[in-house]
Amino acid sequence: MAQDLRSYLEQIKRRKPEDFKIVAKPVDPAYEITALVVKLEREAKQRPVLLFENVKGTKFPVLTNLHASRPRLAAAMGVAPEETQRAYLRAMEKPLAPKVVKTGPVKEVILTGQKINLYDLPQMVHHEGDAGPYLTAAISFAKDPTAEVWNCAYNRLMIKGRDTTSIHLTTGKHLWEFHRIAESRGEPLPVALVIGVHPAIALGALAIGSIDEDERYSLGERQREVVRVKAITHRRDAMFQDITVAHLDHLLLSTIPIEANLYRAVRAMVPSVKAVRVPGPFTCFVSIEQRVPGQAKNAIMAVLGADLYMKRVVVVDHDVTPAAPTSTPRRGRTATRQSGAWTRRPSPRSPPTRRATACRPRSGSGSTSRTSSRSGGGAELRQPSRGERGPLA
């Protein structure tokens, strides 16, 4: 099965033509594209892939909402929607080695030196309170400076200059660790960033984590590391992919890898686990056949220990479908408060006019468990010099 973005878009057009829509009218990359995505999602109850052909300030068309449908993600994996978890688990158990090639269409255009200009890209601003334009669909590829260990992950970047971005590194994750190692050696960390891949590759990049920035609130600025761009390469007819932060395009992509990871974590503690479902940020439903008292609590602790983002875990009986729980928990309710463990804290955007706490659990929450606590190219990641740091979500 071909795994490039264009072949996947053709697959969508053949399979469900109404799932692909082209917008020919001029649109502003600041707010307007996001507004249309949200309007379709909330009012029309539609989640089509959207291609904006005429985006102000750039020659690149913008592709967005690619991952906003679980059936589309299942189609990218070549399976039915109900088979996604099993297929992903099989892929995790038997990963394919990457193939190294000398070149490809992504190097049809190569820009270096004075030709590098990140302002030529669509300057995407999604929400009021965003501190500036962001690259939200960039997958980072980096190597441990001391070992033959590679990592790929989603990392949001905020454009700060013609060849400069700040970058969101999730504390304690692999890219954060690689950068700390490089910093201790007095070296920048080389990193490649890729925008616009087949969704199966995107899902693979999330095999050990989720997309950064799951929070949906502006919580103040934070100092971030700096990326210096050394080269930009792209196809001659490149599209620029954007992920609409805090909406279905963003939230659904992470759920399949998260569910598979959590299933494995729970299975190690509770072999009778039947299903795991993550319907949205911070929340997980687990179905188990409890054979001995305490296994439900073990499942809860396994989930909380396996995912730094998770804040609520609900365990149900094996005869309850976790995909759509509708009943209130009955007997045997257990609420667990876990303190002293590291969890993912909300990330900032820009100085806010008001503050909010993401997903603060309500008291009396039944069996909920909660914690207290389109370009490819070359770049290097380093600590910013004085005056270079800036806010980044």
C-alpha cells in the first residue's frame, strides 16, 4: 500500500467523495481557516478534509482536517474502524524497519542560506490568545547524541523569524531528553522536521506518545528552546498541512496510539482486560472482567502510570462497551487520588486575560480516578541566547 499523502487523498476521493472539499475563495490563515473547520464541525456536523487553494500571503495551498474522522484513520491503516486497536497492536509488536533512500520528491526544491524564509509558509493562527503563527503538523526526527537511538514525535513550533522558531518540548519525553544530553555536551541537537505525511506514518510517529499541547486554554507564556533552520526542501507543487489545535483533527489522531499503549499497560497488570477507549483528552475508559478484588484499581494505576496526560480513568465491567458508556457507575465505586507522581501540566500560549484549569475533576465523580498533581529540511535545536526566548504553546 502506497504511503504518501497524495495517494491517501486520492483514496479518500474514491472511497467517499464528500469527505474531500476544496475551497477556492481567498482565505486568511489567521483565524479564518480555523473558523470554517469549527463551523463545519459544530453546526453542519461535518468533518471533511479541506484544501484551501488561495491562502493570503503564501503560494502554498493549506490542507487541514485530515485526521478528523476515525474511519478515515482506519482506512489509512487498511482496516475497518473496529479493527484499529488490534491492527495498531500488531504493528507495535512487529514494527517495520525504515528504508533509507538517496532522494525523493521532497527535494525537488532546496532552499538554503538567504533563500530560507519561514514567512513564505502559511502564517497559521488558530485562536485568540495565540502568541503568533504556528507549525502544528511538524513531525520531528532526532537521534540520541550518545547512542544509535532515534525518535520521531509531533512538536509544535512558533515562527519567530525568517530562519528561527521556538519549539515545544514535553518535559521528560525523548526529544527533551536528547536535547538535555546535547546541551550537557555543549552541542546543538540536529533535528529534521517533516510536514505533510500519510496518516499511517503520523500514527506511527505517535507510537509512544501523543501530540503536544492537548490543553484548550491560554495559560500564560513560557520560555522555550530555539530551532535554527538550516535548509527547507519541498515538492514543486507542495501543499502545507495544518492541524487545527484542540479540535477533532488534533484530538482524534492521538487516540488510536494512546489506546494501544494503554491496552498493553493494563494487560500487563490485568490480563482479563477487554477493551480500552480514549474518547478525548485526559479521559480513558477501560473494560475488564474482574476476577479478583482490586483489579479495577490496578487498571486505573496502570493507565495513570503509562500516560502523563491522563487525568480521569473509568473502569467498567466486561459487558459494558467502553466506546459509548451511558449509565452511571453503580456498586463498587472507587475514586483514587494519586499524588506525588509526575503528570503533564498545562502548556501556555500567550499572556492571558483570564486563567482556567484544564479538565479539573468535579467532586463526587463516581468511579473516576484523578491525579492531583510542508517542508522537510535541516535544523538544529539549542538553548536560546539571552533575549531570544519567547512564548510558545
